[in-house]
Amino acid sequence: MPSKSVRRGTAIISIIRESLKGEEQDFTTGSIRRAVLLLAIPMMLEMCLESVFAVVDIFFVSHLGKHATSVVGLTESLITIIYSLAIGISMAATAVVARRIGEKDPEAASRAGMQSVVVAFIVTGLISVAGVIYAEELLLLMGAEQASVAYGIGYTKIIFASSLVIMLLFLLNGIFRGAGNAMMAMKSLWLANACNIILCPLLIRGLGPVPAMGLEGAAWATSIGRGIGVSYQLYHLFRGEQSLRFTWKQLKPDWPIIRSLVNISWPATMQFIISSGSWIVLASLVVTTGHSVASAGYQIAIRLVIFFLLPAWGMSNAAATLVGQNLGAGQPARAEESVWKTAKYNMVFMGIVSIILFLLAQPIISIFTKEKEVADYAVMAVRILSVGYLFYGIGMVMANAFNGAGDTRTPTIINLFGFWFFQIPLAWFLAVQLNWGPVGVFTAVPVAETAISITALILFRKGKWKRSEERRVGKECRSRW
């Protein structure tokens, strides 16, 4: 008879295989551990793939020269507003769809999902037009050199013009996650990335009958790749092979439902803007107190930290789906237990990563830079930042649990006070007043993240998230349709 460890290993392998099949699951019954793993595995892979677009683009574009690299970096910074809105609307869609699926009402889930698409069309249309018209002014405002603007204005216009596919890629993946089909979200990103990787060198350099398009070729490659991924998503949603089925008549705007979705999505959008904005301020403090070598080391460290945070964020996304579906099924206790299980697994993962980074920071950093001063700052930053990894893992799960319940305001308020009223002043005090320099900035991050996570944990235990804005959205969906 196989040993207990062998049986456990076999069971885990079986769950991994099932998670990669791409089938919708009912997460309101059965083993919670199994539910977490079924959702977390494809979600973790999805988040890893999310960063590939920027990496692929910058790899090919860097060979075109400094002006091309500058324009791509500045455009990515400008397009953050689209990412923020996309994340906010997708969080609202995930919460609403998950709740309707939990109530065993797939028709209402499909209608709510389509109304979120209507919101995306309205919001993105306005930003796209403004971005295309004022592309030059926006690049100059970001500090671009006139030569860079002249060289890369076409790239920026194409990216802004394709804002809708960026929005839809995020949003439709959020709808799939809410329905419990995380594998479909991952597949769409696989397809989009594969197309981008193939098209980038082809359109930039040209081949045979395909003319070389230079920097604009990179923009077209990214836009077409994302567009193909969105087409794949829409094909499956309109085909309605599983619980969700979109129809064209659902595109008719239903303003009460849209208003309710906006009430959930705008705080979620602010969550991302607040947190990303605080990192920009910290980066400024590092370069002010430590100059270019400290800034270079910090940027390397941050990219390494984010690389390991993305899978953890993917795992924490499982909490949003589990909370939404189980609240919809009238099982708040199971929803809460799902969050604790997810937090436990995320802590284990982040704990392992923390040990690896702390012990192996020097050899890992040596892969990225050979400059001793830069490497010293990078190693120092990685080790200090890794101290807070356990709390990062908890904080992510708690934030997504609130979001999954439709309570996007609570994590937004926590982020506002935690990042802007605590982390930034603390970083300034340590770096400037105590003269710690960049080390003070590095230290402020785990301290603030720990405080944010503990605050979120306390508020989660109070249980007010079980009575959220999303309940009103549910009433609107059912009464209007």
C-alpha cells in the first residue's frame, strides 16, 4: 500500500492536471484546499505571463536605440491609467459574476459581465481619443526629449488607439475568473503572448513581403497580439460552451447596473493608482538621497521582487473568486475559511521565496549587473524588502478577499493611509531626517506593508465584508432583467 506522502503527492498531481484542463468548477462545495489549488495554479501562471508583454517589447525595442527605448518606457508609464481602470473594472466584474455563479444564476452572471464590457467601451473610448490627439504633449510632459518624441510619436498613438484591447484582455479574464474558469484566462494570455513574440521581430525588422516598420512595428505587434487574445475570449463567451453566454442584446446599456458596477470599480481603480503612485515617490527619494547608483540598484531589486510577487498575486486572486461564489451561495463561513486557506498557502510560498532571496541575493543580482556599487545597493534592497514577504502574502489575500466580496472601498482606504500617510512619510524621515539615505527608503517598505497587512487582517476578521455593495448590484441585475 502506498505511503501517506506518496498518496498526497499523487493527489496534488491529479489536482494540477485538473486545474490545467480549463473546465469550470463549482467551488461552493467539496474540499476547500482542492478549490484553492484548482484556481491558484492557472492564476499564478496567468500573472507570470502578464509581465511578458513588456519584457518582450523592451528586448526587441532596445536594439533600435535609446530614443526607442525611452518612448516605450514613457508610453508604458502613460498607459498605466488604462491598466488601473482595467484592473478596477475587472475586479468589479469578478465580484459580480462570481456572486451570480454562486447563486446558480449564470444568465444574470452573463448579463452583468456584458454590462461591464459596456462600461469598458465608454471609459476606454474617451481615453483613447484623448491619448491619440495629445500623444506628443503627453510625452513632452513626461520629460521626453524632442528627438525621442519625433522618433516615437507613432508608437504612442498606436498604443493609445488600441487601449480597448488592453482593457478587454483584463476585463474578460476577470469575468472568466469570476465564473471559476481560471484556465481560460491563462490560455488567452498564452495566445496573446505567443502572437506578440512572433510578430515583434517580424514587424520591427521586416521579412520578405513584410516591410520593416521599426518602432511602430512593435506597437502593431503588441496590439495585434492582444487583439487575438481578446478574440479568443469573445469567441468562447459568445459561443457559450459553459455557464457564461454573451448575446448581442445584452450590449444595450442598463444604467442602474452600470452605475452599481462603477460604484465597485472606481475604488478598485484607486487601489492600483494609490499603490503604484507611492512606488514612484519612493523611487524619487532613492535617486535624491543615493543618486544614480542607488537608483539603478533599487530598480533591479524592485523588478526582482515583483517577479516573485506576481505568482503570489495570482494565488491571492483565488480568494476573490472563492469569496464571491460562496457568498452568492449563502455560505459566508465557507467563504471566510477559503480566505484563511489561501492566506496560509500564500504565506508558505512567500516564506520560501523570502529565504531564497535573502540567502542568494548576491549571486542572483550578479546576473543583472557587474557594477559593484549598483550590485551592493541591489543586494541590500532585496534583502531588506524580502523580510516583509510573509506579510506581503497575507495583505494580497486580504485585499482580494475584500474585492471579491465587492467591498473595494476598504482596501482602497487601507492603501491610502498605509502608503501615503505612513510609508512615504516614514521613508522620508528615515532617509532624510535620520540620514539613512536609500536604506531608509528600503526599510520603510516592509514596515509599512506589515502595518497594512495587520490592519487588513483585523478588518477582515470583523466580517463587515459579508455585507457589501455587491449585494445591491445583485438586486439590480435580477430586478432589471
